[in-house]
Amino acid sequence: MQVRSQRKQDRIFSGLDTENVEKSPTCDLLSTKREASASPHIAKVKAIYKLSLRHLLWPRTCNRNGRLMDQISVLAASGLRARMQSLDLLANNIANASTGGYKGDGEFYSLFASEAATGNATEPASTLPMIERQWTDFSQGLLEPTNNPLDFGLAGKGFFVVKGPSGPLYTRNGSFQVATNGTLVTGDGYALLDQDGQTIKADIRQPIEVAIDGSVHQRSQLLATLKLVEFKDASVLAKQGNNYFRNNSDQAPVNATDLKVHQGKIESSNVSAAQSAVRLVSVMRQFEMMQKAVTLSGDMSRKAIEEVAKVS
């Protein structure tokens, strides 16, 4: 048995192009000189062996051109991020479903092309799902009677103009009140403006009447006319809070021509609570599916690593 083992070792080292092994019982097969001669060949065999195992056991999408990246996890993570933004918008819509004059928000989905996701500028860029931007639905809400003379509901396209802390703000919420100094203000204390850009003051002891054209009367005398404006492209408006919009563009507002004011009524939110709840369930299911995709991808990677460890 000892002679057979000795011959087997001789054949191994002869296959590695090493020096001839002396047939002597005192020959040291693991001498420093012989080990140095065999090391380059052994290293080459190990490198080929490991490279073959990696290509066999690792998913092709995770190993391309020497790049290790789990594309399933990358795509699922991008989808999760987009769905989280959708959930935030839906939650805000549902929370303001009973807020007067509130306009619901939606989102535009798009594909983001990134060379960084592929790790190679010569390859086609990977496309990842994303929310390009959000948009606001300016459609008309229902006019609900409140019998409050300081509630003004708008019918048509346009906005009230109020004096904000850093410039004019635009709103559809017509719930106003009279301050102690007689100024008409919103619930947040922003003064309502007239056509001349001035605040409107009234006698707090006398009732106020507002005509359908926005003219404000008290004791049969004209106090002011509400400043009602509209934008040719309402998408230039950005939300500030839940009921206000600010104009960040160069587009100047124009006087609203087809806008009517209804005293004693208020415009309700244009968000459908039932529709938002159904969409919320749909987005949650998509979120859960992508979570499962990430978990499945992680399990595949873990199993691949375990199989490599077993073979090694």
C-alpha cells in the first residue's frame, strides 16, 4: 500500500512538469524546492476550478463581464421606492378627503435609464421604474351647502387670492372668517385680497353679502370685489400646505372670466375616498410582491454561496 501511494504521488508531480522523483524512501515530496516548482501549476488549476464553479452556480444576471450584481434585487428595490412614494400620496389624499377645496395628487410613472446600474458604459443602460413627478387634479369638487355666510364656494376654473407670508397664494378653500380688526381672513390667518390687491375690511357687527360675481356688500354698499384669477396652465402651480398653491413660474395669472361665487356653500375635496382606498389596496399588493421578489433573490444568492462552499 505504501509503494502504490508513493507511485500515485509521483504521477501527480510528473503531470505538473516538475523534476523527476527519486525512487528513494528518504525522498521528501514536500521539500521547499519541489513546492516552489509546483506552486504555479496548482494555482492555475485552482483559478480555473473556481472560475468554472462561479459560472455554473451563479445566476447569469448576477455575473456578466466580471460584474457581480443582482438585477432582480435592483429592479425590485426601485419598484419598492416608487410604490412608497405612491403610498405617501394616497395617504395624504385620503387624509384630506373631507378638507374643503382640496385637490388630489397623482403620479407619473417613467423608466430611468442608468449606466451605473450595469457597471459598464459599453452595455445598454438598465431601465428602472421610477416616479418622474407628481401632478395635481384641479377638477371641480361638489358644492355643499353650509348656511354659513362666510363660506364662499367656487364654481368654474379659478382661485381666491390671499396674502401669504412671502407673496400671494391661491386657494379654492372658501371657508373665511372675520378677524377682530374686521379683515376677512382664512382659517390660517391669511387676508383675502380684492381686485386692487388690498385686504377687505368689514364691520364685524353687520352681515356680509357676496354676489355671484364676487362683489362684497354690507348694508347695501359695495365694500370690494374679490380678486379671482386663473392660470392658462395650472400645472405651474406648486402646493403649499394642503389648500394653498404658489406660482413659481413666469406665467402671470389673469382675471377669471368663467368663475362664480356661491355664498353659504363650500367646495368639497375632489378626492373619492372609496376609489383611493381601492387603489391603496392595489399598491400595497404590488409592494408585497416586490418584497417577495427581493426575499427570493436573497435566498437564491444564499443558496448559490452555500453550494460553492460545499464543493470547495
